[in-house]
Amino acid sequence: MQAQSNRRGRAHLGVLFAVAAVTVTAPRLALAYLAADGVEVPTTWRVDLLAVSSVATSIVLTGGTAYLAHAIAVASSGRAALVACWAAALGCSGALIAPAIVASLRVQPLAVVLGTSRHWSWSVCAVLAVDLVASGAMLADARRAGPDEGVVHPVGILDSHPLTNVADVPQGVVTSATALLYPCPWGCGRRFATRDAANGHGRHCTARAALRKAAASENNDLAGGAGGREVSQP
Ligand SMILES: [Zn+2]
């Protein structure tokens, strides 16, 4: 249960990053639309909005790429898309920050350091970086939530692999493993949080299926043997 809520908490973190990434871009987007519509925005408002947006964007960008790196590290499959998002976000982030540092070293305006030829690419990077983080965070979130949804007995996830032993579970999930008090009554080795869950998994239990198959073949042999004796008797 705790592992499940932890998983849900981490998944929630992904949505949080995506929502934050979209939210921090909102002031810039609003200013862009207002400018396109020819609406005059007072300079003080403009400065306040852009300052808030810039600080929030830098936090989301740094935190978001770190979150993506973590998501890639723990992903069991489908890493390629996450790695692509992460690498592109890192590339954009580097392309944004490096010229700004050079500008402050040379005590020159950023526009001069970039040169007119690179104004467009720098601006595109600024827009893309946040969107890449938002997309990557949502993707990581979906990857995490995906395989566990629709599992009939989620409490059995920990030891669903035949080679996994409850005693071998890593430190962080031991608390939830100790809650799995009820072993499979047919002896397949899985453990469950409630007796009902243990009894209820019979439909999917490999040990029960094997027992039933053995019993059926035994019955067939008996019937066959009895039939054979009848025939052999005079
Ligand atoms: Zn079983």
C-alpha cells in the first residue's frame, strides 16, 4: 500500500512539473498575445510579469531536467523517448545559459554576444526548453502509471516475479512487504495483504492450475485403468 502511494506521489510529481512548466510560460504567452493584438502593457507590469516568469522558468527547467534524469534511471523500458526529451531540454538549457554567462563576463548586452543571426535560435530554445520538460515529465508520469494500472492484485506486484523473495525486497519497500501476511493457499509463493485477496487470485494462480491439471490426468489414468481391467477380465 505504501509502495503504491509512493508510486502515486512520484507520478504526482511529474504532473506537478508539467503544470508548473506550462504555468511559468503563461505570463510570456499572455504578453506575446497582448503585443500581437496591439494592447499596450504598462512597463512596470511587464517587468514584474517577466521577472516572476524568468525565476519560475529557471527553477522548473533545472528541477524538470533533474526529474527526467531520475525517471530515465528508474524506467524499466521505453527510455529512448525520455532520453530524447531530457537531452533536448539540456541542450536548450545550455544554449540559453552559456551566452548569458559570456555576456556578463564580457560586460556586454546578451543581444550583442548572440549576434543578430542567433537571436531566433536562442528564442526558440527558450520556448522549447520548458515545453520539452513539460512533455518529458508527462511521459515519465504515464510510463510509471501505465504498467500498474489494471493489475488484478496490485498487492502481489512485489513478488510477482518467481525469483523475487519477500526477504530480498529493497529497504524502501520492506514496510509494504511485511503487510503481505497471507500466502497463496495453493503454494505458488505469492503473498497478499488480505485472506480474500489470497483466495481470490486462484484464477491466476499457476500452482493451482498445475494441481488441477495433475488431478485431472490422475482421474483420466484411473478411468483408463479401470476400463482396461474390465476389458481384460473374461
Ligand atoms: Zn497462488
